[in-house]
Amino acid sequence: MVREKRNSNLIIYLFVAFILGGLLMYVIAINTDVFQNASVTGNSSNSTNNTCRACSNTVIVNDGSLSASVEKAYDAVMMIRNYKNQDTVQSTGSGFVYKTDSKYAYLMTNHHVVEGASKITLIRSDDEEIEGKVLGSDEYLDLAVVRLDKKDIIDTIAIGTSEKSKLGDTVFTIGSPLGYEYRGTVTDGILSGKDREVAVSLSSTNDWIMKVLQTNAAVNPGNSGGPLLNAQGEVIGIISLKLVETEVENMGFAIPIEYAMSHIESLEKGEAIVRPMLGISMANATDTYKLYRNGIILDDDITSGVVVVEITSNSGASKSDIKKGDVITKLNDEPTRDVAYLRYELYKYNVGDTITLTYLRDGKERTTKVKLTEYK
């Protein structure tokens, strides 16, 4: 019996000591910088690190949540309906208001979202539907600008930069995957890649390359044209495409915002993007059937490059040293391993510019200069 009583008293002493120790630690903590610093890094409305959207464009994400950044951008994003014959919806997408002037607001989206539309309507975050006007659109850029009355928008979005973004940075999207039912969907992920070169097929050609940002944030039909945003709620890209294969998951791509903004003024004015012409018809070095049909036979060791099939009269190429059967391997020292890459490099330049082509003829590497003319 004595042993049992002593054990009981020991337990009571230990319990009291535990309670007193805890109280002592609490008193010490609230009077030290540890506790004070913890209160600053939280998501308190009194914290000096948190700023309202109306007061500043800066959002500090300090609790692992993107909610403040989402709120900052959410009302500037709209769902887009593309109508055929005025009353039939043929497709949907997303877009965002990036600027206003004294009378109008301007929304950026993809060309393929508004392509072929007889009417465009925009659905705000509060479900009000407004008609917009497409000012300009370009298939190669996959960009379009839609204008609407300034009084009809809720908010504009902040433009950031993709150049300062790093791999692994948190990013998120706002859009309308699968149409109206899921409008305003937010998905997040990381910046998975930069300067990805993705081959795409356009209505006018199968040979085009887009240099894009890659993200693992969920991208689905209807997200096209919506913003890819950094953790501060700033646009760093415009969602444009994704890989669609059964074995592929979460590989979406966005046009860098800097590339888009460099062309936006022309689109706002409704001006056609004038592109230069090299002055040749061409084929990939791997397209043996097309080459055979045109009487061109390459050496077996030539497995990449762009083959000159025909030269257009009165063009820059016709005034250069280039000839039928030559294999173009570089444009201003940038590799042109196929037609898509040559076209991508070519469209970086303007009508009137002079470029240097590197090409193969009779097993020897040569160069020639070509003055670019206007594509007609």
C-alpha cells in the first residue's frame, strides 16, 4: 500500500510541474521578439505586410495562400463567347482587361478564341454579359484585342514580367474551363519551363513554332486567352495551348507577356501585322517525297535543314546567291532545322531588313545576304 501511495503522489507532482512549466514559457514568449515576430508574418488585417488592392498593386503572400492575389486579379478576367450567325455559340474562352482610356477598356485574349466570330460577348465575374468588338487579331501571334465600354468593366489587371520569373515560382490561372458552368475557375502550379519551342498547326500552315512558358497548373478547353499570373497577381503570360495526349498530364503553355505587349499597339489599331518574305518555296530536308517530286536528291548525311524548292521572281532571294536544291541551315546564325524554325526566325525581322543565310551546296557550307521584301 505504501508503494502505491508514493507512486500516486509522484504523478501528481509531475502533473503540477508540467502545468507550471507551460505557464512560465507562455509568459516568457509574449514578452520576447519571438512572439512579436510571429504575429507580423501572419495573415492579420493589421499586419504591415498586407496591403489592400485599392491601396497598392503589391500583394505579399505570407501564409501559403494565393487568395489575396486571386482577389486582386479576379474581376479583371472575363469569359468570352464566340457566336456564329449572331445567335449560336460556337466556342468559348477567356480574356482579361489590361488597360483603359477615357472611354474604352481593352481586353486581351487568343486569336483562336475569337476567330470567325460574327459576335463576341464577355461575361463578367458578376455574370453580367456585355458585347465587345474585336479590334485586331493575328493567327501567328495567337493574340487578339477586344474593346468594350469603360463603364462596363469591374477592374483591370496588373501586368508583370516573365523575364524575372524563375523555374519553380508559384503561378496560377483564372479562366472558364469547359464553358459557363465552370467560369471563374482558379488553378495553381509552378512555372515548369521557359523558352519552350512548341510546334503548332495553324489554319494557314502546319509549319509554325511558338516560344512559350510551360506550367503544370491545370489548363483545359475554355482557359485559352486567360492570364497566367505570378504569386503577386501580375500577368506573366497568356494561356494559349496544352499537350493533349493520353500519357501526358498538366503540360500547359502560355505566351510570354513581353512578347504580347510588343505587338499590342498594332492590334489595338486594327493594323495587320506586316511580315517579311524571303522569296522561296521550301521543304523540310526530311520530306523525301516532296523533294523527289521536285527533282531534288540530297546526300544521305543531310538530315535537317530547309531545302529551296523554288525561288520567287523579283524577291530578295532571287537577287541573292541562293539556288534551287540548296539546304538552308541557319538564319543570322540561328539554326533552321526545319521550315517551322526558319519561319519563326524570319518573322523576327521587318520588311527591308537584310539577313544572312547559311546553306549547304555540293557538300560545302556557304553564306549569302538577302534583303527581305513584303509578303503578299
